[in-house]
Amino acid sequence: MPNASGSMPRQLFFQTVAQRTALARQQFFEEGTRPSGLVGEAVIQSWMRCHASHEPTSTRLAFNAVTSSRLHATLRLNRELLEAASPELSQLEASLVGTDCRVLLTDPQGVIVHATQNPFACAQPLLSMASRVGVNIAEGAVGTTAPGIVAKTGQACVVTGAEHFFDCLQTFQCAAAPIRDVQGRLAAVLDLTIEARAFGFDAASVVGMYATMIENRLLQTQSQEHLILRFQANATLLGTPMEALAGITADGQVAWLNNVAARLTSTPSGTLPCGVETVFNLGLAQLLQRVRTSSPQPLRLPSGLGVWVQAVLQARDGVDFGHAVAHAVALAPESQPSLHPLGSVPEPTALVSPATLEDHSLQLIESTLLACSGNISKAARALGVSRGTLYRKLQGSAVANSLSAADSER
């Protein structure tokens, strides 16, 4: 029935997302009202920011690349990120090779630093222009998109069809997720975009999983001076995107937690860094003892939740000393009972724990040398490092001095 003004009442329910989005655009761009409930709040906020720039939605985009000098500087600054992301990007692209999707990785400012080149993809004229290294796809350059929103908000997002601000991008579907560094800052945005068709799969889940995998690898790459803890309530989840990760500094502070770890420990990001006992119920010395075994060990968090934990200690050059103990045990002669700390770890009260992570690394090297009867070559092979690396790490230590004295006597 007509309403009081004589016009037909507006339809209250719509069957498709496209219908709801069309009504949202009518309310926002033509009537100047907020289309709450028709599109996501992140999209509405983005429309508001883009609308404030006074660019008409009919604008044709050129997808301009940044200057050559800025591109070179961006790639140089993101070298560590690109190296950390390379394995996952290759896996993701292999998985999507039959989907016509493009994989884009941008820096925090929205400049593309990696883009899929798929010669077998269907005709995608706009996407081919947009998905080039050096193109700026920030919100300020191309309006409302998933990677643009993630760069602004730091939150994962999906933008489909007419949710894009500019009319020319309404054939796009995109899903993006953030990647953070050890400081908790946005390090990059991973995005999947397709043109002229729907994804045909849960793109948000896929991009979220791979963004997590890249973030976990980046966090560990940036933590060469940290004790890294891997933990989960189920040990089979260790080594997967669902594992919790924490970085512990040499003075016993929790420097960073990935999202899974923050949720498992109920630790708000704004409270870091904080004392390791507060988060894990154990001190640094006790956690360092976990490095002596590669198998997951039980740990009770302050909340009472039981988890399985592995500890990894890496030096500045990336050498992992955790395996050194096992090698030293295998090499130790049975007639040397003094090496028992390497074979069967005594009770915690009987251990003399090093004060810092550097001390712990040095202790493991020295223990391995003792197990190898001072043979540098044998110890280096056990530790998986070169003789030169071993000499550098031992420089100034008591063991190094004794080795030098022995060499001079010979």
C-alpha cells in the first residue's frame, strides 16, 4: 500500500548482497544518509573518507606507479619482509593458479611490493594495470578496496563489487589481511583480488591463513636475539598457522606475542613488554632449560590452561643452538661422566642457569666442545656452523683462551 506521501514503501528485505549494496550506495551517495546494516562499517567509514576528498565516483583510475626512487627505497626497506614471505607467496600462488586471482603484497603505505603475474588468467584489463609492483593502491589513490581499508585500520577486510568507492572498480572482488612485525606495527598487507567474477571459495580464510604464516615467519626472522616460544593447547598444532609464538628478550621480558599467543594468554598488546613470569608462570632461567630438548614440554599458564611448549634459541646470525645438546650427547664418550648435564638434565634446582640468552648460547657451545674433547672441527659439525663462526662466538671466553694456549704449546 502507498504510504502517507503517496509513494510506494521501500522494500525492507533484499535477497542478494548486490541488492543491499545498491541500496546502500543510494542512501549514502544520493540521500546523504548512513546505510547502516546494508554494508560493513569498515566500508562505510572508507566511503566517508573517500567522499571527503570530493572525487566523483565516476572518476577513471590510472593506477599510477610511484616514482622510481621511491620504489627502489620501498623494495630496499622491505627486503626482509619479501625474503620472509617468499615461501608462503609461492605456495599461495601455486594454490590459486587455476582461479584467476592475483596475489598482491603491499607495504604499510599501500605500494605493491609483490604481485602475481598469471599469463593464463582470463582477460582482466583493470586488474592487469593495477597488479604491478610499484603501483600505489592505498585508499587515497584508488578509493575503497580491501587492501586500502586494511592499511588504514589494521583489520582484515573483504570488499566486493559495488562496495568499491569508484564505479570502475565494481567488477573487483578483494580480500586482504594485515601482517605485523615484532613491534606490533603494520608491516604489510596481503591481498587477493579477482576481476569480473566471484572468488568461488572463502577468500577471507585463505588470505588470513597465509598472512598469519608470513607474519609468524617474519616475527621469527626479526627475533635473532630472542628466546622464541612455540606453544598450543594441542601439541599437533605446533608448526602450523595455529601455533602461538612469543619472543623473550635477554632480560626476561616478553617482547612480542602473535595473535594466537595473545589470545591464549589473555595478554592485551598494549601491556607489552612485560615480565615473562606474568605471562608464562616461569622465569627466564627455567624457560631456557626447555631449549635442551626438541620435544614439546607441558606448561601451565597463569590462567590454569595447560599448553605444550617448545623453546628455540637463535644467535644473531640465525644459528639455532637447540640441537647442539643432542649432537654433543651422541659424540660424548661414555667414560666421561662429567658430561651428564648433556645426557640427562638434572633437576632444575641442580642446574646453574645462564643469566642471559647470549650466556646460554655460549654455554651450549662450550658444553659441545667439552663433549668433543676440544676438537673445534668436530664441535662445529655438531653445532652445524663453520669453524670461523665458532671461533667468533667463543672470542674472549675461558674455553677459547684455553684452546689458544693449547695450540701455542703444540
